[in-house]
Amino acid sequence: MKSRRILVVDDNQAWTRALGDLLRMDGHDVRMAFDGDEAVSAAKGFHPKVVILDLRMPRMSGHDAARQLRREGGGARPLLIAVSAFDSDEDRQAALRSGFDHFLVKPIRVEQLNELFARVL
């Protein structure tokens, strides 16, 4: 399996750390952030290939962070994956309008992510 630079972002720190640890065990280079502001800052120096981003967070939502990552990304275009506990067509459409490439419903599995990476990267 190919190693990828992945940024995992969620205000639920336990969930973020658990997913980050599982992705590291699969050989990925993982950084974590706990809100949208941190995500945008972390992406500038890390240049992730994939950003897994919760939609509903304090300070800056995942939607706003995705828009800012798209605006400020320059030539780099990471794969943006929205994650949410809410699964509705409205949530999915809003995520796509914000610049996300994919929408996954929690709980997500590392195998599910690796299959997605293999398909689209």
C-alpha cells in the first residue's frame, strides 16, 4: 500500500487520535487538528494529499475550512473527505458545494478509507 500524507480534523479529539493512530498503523504520515482554523494552518506546512474533515466544529466549520483550503491551496489539490454523523442529501450536497470530493458517514473504517484512496489517488 502506498503511504500518503493525511490530515485528520475533528473537534472530538479522542476520535481524531484514534483514526490518526489507525492510519499510521497502515503506514500513512498523519497529522491531526481539532478545528477548522488548525486544519488550515496545519495544511500550509504539511501539504497533505488527503484531508479528512468533520463538518460541524466550533470556531470554523468543516465547510468553511474546505473552502479556505481550496482557495489557498495553490497548485496542490488535496482529496477532501467530509465526515459527519448526519447522513442526509442536504448534508451531502452542502459538502460538495463547499469543495469536498467525498462524503462519508461516521463511523468510518480505515479499510473504507484505504479503498477510497486506492480508487481515486
